[in-house]
Amino acid sequence: MQNIIVAGIDVSKSKADLCILPDGIVATFSLDDDGIAALIENLRTSAVNLAVMEATGGYEAKLAAAIFHADILVAVVNPRQIRNYARAIGRTAKTDSIDAEVIALFARDVKPSPRALPDAEAAKLKELIDRRVQLVKVKTAETNRLQQASNAKVIASIKRTIRHLEKELKAIDTDIDKHIKDSPIWLEKAELLKTVKGIGDATTRILIADLPELGKLTRYQIAALVGVAPMNRDSGKYRGYRKISGGRSHVRHALYMATLSAIRYNPKIKAFHDRLKQNGKKGLVIMVACMRKLLLVLNAMARDNTTWNPKNA
């Protein structure tokens, strides 16, 4: 991908700022159907090889999907990568047009890998799961308030809210399960993953919706994607402490909860955990290592389409 034509797109709620390099084209488009069509036409006219935008909490989804379906490679990257790059090249000024140019420079220099976008049904499933996460957060907050409340009317109000949230969660779970059951491929994958002790319905839903790459990447690639691969911190003779960094936090949180269960009930993961503990490893190091091991087992199972086999773990 040498001398490629790249586009940086800064997306906000109602508009998208475009910068194309090396042509130097700069333009702003609305995010309605006409604006998106005009933006894509600019990409085609300039023969853009790669379009890059930040993940902005969902505002980028419609535009990214449209670019993808126009057969133009598109990468949606973590905003932190762009900020780090901007600091590295000394670009501290900030406007929408400047942000678009910085993203274009990032695309030119870093050339992030395009990511296949999920199909429509997978996108619907992810939206349902995102909504479930939101409801769980609100319920947790209300539960915390209940523990602190002393006024009888406030307590009654909080309890009513929690009961309503529980009903909403039950309805969301029903919708999610129906989506999975309506797809033979998803249903087969869900049943396969749940043969692992520690992997329940909630984790399975998240893995299917938020980690479609499971089974399609190498051991290191899937670990790095989720954010459980230790990154080097070395310089010269200095050997720094390895740390995990980046990745999909939502998937990592689900994997953490599943690993807590696996350490108790999965003989292989428990034995691995106990061995690391006996070797004097720190608690957090042990936990991340167990998360990575569980993830790699799931990746191998999805790759080979095989159920859980303790002998191969």
C-alpha cells in the first residue's frame, strides 16, 4: 500500500469533515442520505484507497457502512490512537477540519487495517447488547442508591425503578436470544461456546455480537484485539513491565466475569491459575493470563468448530 490515496473523516452528530491526501481536498458534508452520497462520490472521484474515521460512540456507524458498501476500504479506529499520533507529530490545535487532516495523516502513515463491518442482523444484535449494558449500569447505580437511602418514599421509588429495569432486562434478553436462535450459524456457535465451563448466555451473546473475528485470527491477533496481550516496554538494556493495552473493553469485561467463574468450575483454567499462583505471580498478572488462556481456547474452538475438550486446553 505505497503512495495510496487516503481520506480522514471527522464525524460528529450531524456532519462529517473530510480531508483527502495527497490531493489536499477538504470538505464538509451533512450526515443525511444526500450528504453521505456526496461524500462517497468525492471518495470515488479521488480514487481513495482507504478511508479512516474515529469510533465516536455510534455516529460513525451509518457512514462507515455506506462507505463499505460502496466497495471502498474503511477503518474505524480507537480515538486514543489518533490523539497519540497527533501529540507525536506536534499537532495540538483542534478544529473539525484539523481533526480530519490529522486522521488523514494517520491513515497515510499508519495505514490501519480495514475491518469488515457486521451484517445488518449482527448490527441489530450488537445494538440490543449495548442496550442491555446500559440497563445493567443504571440498575447497578439504583442498587447503590438503595443501600444509602433512608427516606421511605425514596426507598420505595428506587425499588419500583429496579423492578422496572429488571423487566426491561428480561425483555432484552428474550430479544437477544431470539436473534441468536433465528440464525443457524449463530445458534451453532453459541451452543459450541457454552460447552466451556464458565461461558454462559451473557458472555456468549457478547462474543457473537462484539467479537465476530473469534476463530478467524491467530492466537496473538485475537488476544491483542480483545486487549489481553502483554505489550513490551523495552528500551536499550531496560526491560519494562509488560502491560495490556487497548482492545475492546466491553468484550474484555465479559471475559473477565467468565474467567472468574472458570477459575472456580473449569478444571483446566483452575489448574492453570493455581500453578501461576504457586510460582509467585501477582494477582492481576494471574487473572489476565487466565483470561488470555480462556480466550485462546474459545478462539481455537471457533476456528476448528469443535466443542470443549479439556485435553486440548
